[in-house]
Amino acid sequence: MFLSDIIIYPIKSFPGVRINEIKVEQRGLAHDRRWMLVDENDKFITIRQRHELLLFDLHIEGNGFVVKHRESGDTLSLPWKITEGREVQVTIWEDSAMALEGRSEWSDWLAEKLDLDCRLVYMPDTSRRQIKREWAKDDEIVSFADGYPLLVAGSASLADLNGKLEQKITIDRFRPNLVFEGGNPYEEFTWGQFKIGENKFQGLKPCIRCVVTTLDPVTAEKGREPLLTLSKQKVDNKIVFGQHAYATEYGVIKIDDEIEVLNYKDSPYDPI
């Protein structure tokens, strides 16, 4: 098995950026979901309600990244990180975390393109948001991701699912960080400790899926699949795809790195 795709999402709920190699950090991949949009109450804005967050393209440029609005072609350049800004306490699901507010012109650009009252905020290194305690071993932390630092998915799992769908979908529907080739469908659910290159990781739990998977990543149009098909085989009465994980070593990973599973656990999932 080997790593075939690395994807980061610089702004939570926006499209991802593919990258050939990246530093692994305690809260996830470097630059992953460190920016986020919040509303007038400092609550996170999510793709679940605002499907139009998909209607941008992101690419890496210089010491940061560029956000391109597909309809207008207008672009916004953003840095990977900021160290100054007004401190705000933001809400992500049931969590609260400290963030720095970005420049007003950045927020204004996004607000205008989205026709939405929003502000852009950044999670600095000093902000500590812990993963859910029942899965933590050493007070592990996470970015603005929904709950866990990493999401791992196998190409074999997608191929198995696509074999049951009338119209094939891409892995982008599931917004993974790490995609691998080889192995059996859904075997990522069985991974305990595993290595990618020389870096160690800990597999946690299946990722519960929601309406986001039914959104076309290019048009943002909503359908019924793949949730309808995935719902035929649930784990603890929940629809799942992909496996959450966190790193226990923090080196660099790159495309084509070999994957070695150090120990397995029982799978909660029987393929449909």
C-alpha cells in the first residue's frame, strides 16, 4: 500500500489543494483548516448550510495560497499564517477556540462573493482545541476540522462504492487528507497504529458522513448519493466512510510513501 493523494483544506469548508509532500503536525497536516469563516456571532460557517463555499478554486502560490472565485474569476491572496489580529473566541460545534481575525479587506472580499455576513479568522499556534476526550490519549489537539486531525480513505473503498452507484463520484466528495492505493475495500477501518514513510499514526474511528457527500464538488448541486447507498450498511446506526486518525510522529510525508500497518483491530464494517 502507498500514499497516492495528499489534500489540505486551507479554509474550512472550502475546496482542497493537492500537494506532493507536507509536514505533519500535532493538529493535522500543515496549513490544513487553519482559516475559517464565522458569522456575526463568531460561530463557524459550514458547507452544510452554505453550499456555495464550494464555488472557489484554491492553489498554492508564494508563501501562501490564492482563492479564486469561479464565476467572476476574481482572486484573493492569503498567507499561510498570521501572528497579529484581534483575538476572538469562535465556536465550532460544541467547542470554543481562540482565533485571530484576518484583515477586514479579506473578509469583505469573501462576504461580497458569497453575499454573506462573514469574517475570516485564523487559528494561531497558541490556540489549543482538543479532540474528543474519549479518543484522546495525550490531550491531542486539532485545527478547525470537524473533530479530528486527519481523515484517511482508500481508493479501493471508493472503487467498491462506485461499483454500486449509477454515476461514479470522486474521492473529493469525502474531503480526505490522505488517500492510499492498495489493500482491500474499507480496510482502513481496521487500522490501529500505522506508518506512512517514517511517520507513525494512530487510527481512531470511522468518519460519520453527512449531506456534504451529496454535493457535487464542482457545481455544488445536491443529490441523493452516495448517502443513499452507504446507508444500507451502517456502523452504530451511522453512515460512515473513511477513518479518522492523528499523528504520533511529526515528520514529512510525500506521495508514493509506503504504508505499513503495525497493528490491526476488528472492523466495524461489512462491505455492502
